[in-house]
Amino acid sequence: MPVGANPACYNFAMQTIIHPTINDDMVITTIAENGYVVIDHYLSTSVVTALANIAKTRFSTQEMTRAGVGKNAQAHDSIRGDSIYWLDENSADDAVQHYFSKVHSLRALLNQQLFMGLTSIETHLAVYTVGATYQKHLDQFSLTQANQLNTRKISTILYLNENWLPEHGGELRLYISETESVDILPLGGRLVLFLSADFWHEVLPASRERLSLTGWFRTRELQSF
Ligand code: OGA
Ligand code: MN
């Protein structure tokens, strides 16, 4: 069963899905122990709908760009099929402001409790058309590629899809060990956090347009290698 088809039934002891009444301590403990956490109902339906509408509008007015892959950032349909739009933290839009205030609180919490030294977040809306995928990858590139990307410490994905059903597919497949993966449905309002350096992941094809808001909490310094 894909994780998230019915969160209330999911085995909490496995720490894969957290009940909507999740609190800060659970987020911190789960990240510290497992390196990832799934939080449902992270934002209200009205904010999620407003963010989804921004994504749909930017897509239909062709203000989105095909996402690039690797150093030369050229679009490769076979590797990555989404179109993206980078969000501006200074946007006057209420829903965008609400999103940034929530994720900055989360950033402060991670810094206080886990001393992560996260200084900023960069974030983009993404639209995957029917059948589009993002093949298995890490959000940090290898050291020989672009060192600055290694300032990405935590990946965060907020899903913006209303009434998403398991048969729509489009799961985030997160590889949690050498032999295990979990499939996380892109349910509206669901936030997934994971350590960018540690988790390979991929996006499976969906039978519906799939909307998300993907961000990375970053540290300021370049890593020394
Ligand atoms: C990404 C990514 C996963 C998702 O944008 O790097 O892996 O579920 N997205 O949208
Ligand atoms: Mn990714």
C-alpha cells in the first residue's frame, strides 16, 4: 500500500506518517532519528488552493520554465519532466507570504533543536503534466559538479493537489535504505522533509496533472572538502 493512502491506519511506530496533530517535538525527533518526516495538513486548504492556483496560472501563461538537469541545466524530458517557477519571498501574495512564514518558523526550529545552521530557503512551484516523471536522483550533485548546490541541507516538498487518489499515482518514492523505499502520495497540504544529502528519490508518473512546491533549506557557507 502506498504510504499516505490512509494515514490514520498507518503504523505510527514505523514513524513514516505522522498524525495531523503532529507537534514540533515529533518533527524534530523524527528528523533526528530517521532523516525524513511526512506532515499532513501542514497548511490550510485555502492556502493550498491559492498556491495551486498560482501554479496553474503561471503554467497556463507560460511563465514556467522547463526544469533543467545537471551542470548545463538543459531540459531532458527523459530525466525530469516538470516545469518550474521560482517563488519570490517578497511577493505580496498572502498565500506565498503565509508559506514563507511557516517554513521560516520550521527553519528556526531545526536550527534551535538540531543546530543545523540553516540560513535561507529557495523554493519553486512545479507542474508535472500527465505521465511526467523525475528519475531517481539526489538533490545534491556530486562534488565534482556544482559545489554550491551542496549548501542544500533539507529538501522540503509541499503538495498542492486537491482530491488526489492512490489510483492517480504520482508518488514520491523515497529510498530509505539500500533495500527499502516508501511511496508517498502527493496529497494536498502534505509536507515532506528529508536530508538532501542522504535520500535518493524519484517521482513516479501520474494520470493527473501534479502540482507541488519544492524547497531547500540552505546553509550560507560552501562546504569545505
Ligand atoms: C525535486 C523533487 C519530488 C516531488 O524537485 O527535486 O525531487 O515529489 N521533487 O515533487
Ligand atoms: Mn529531488
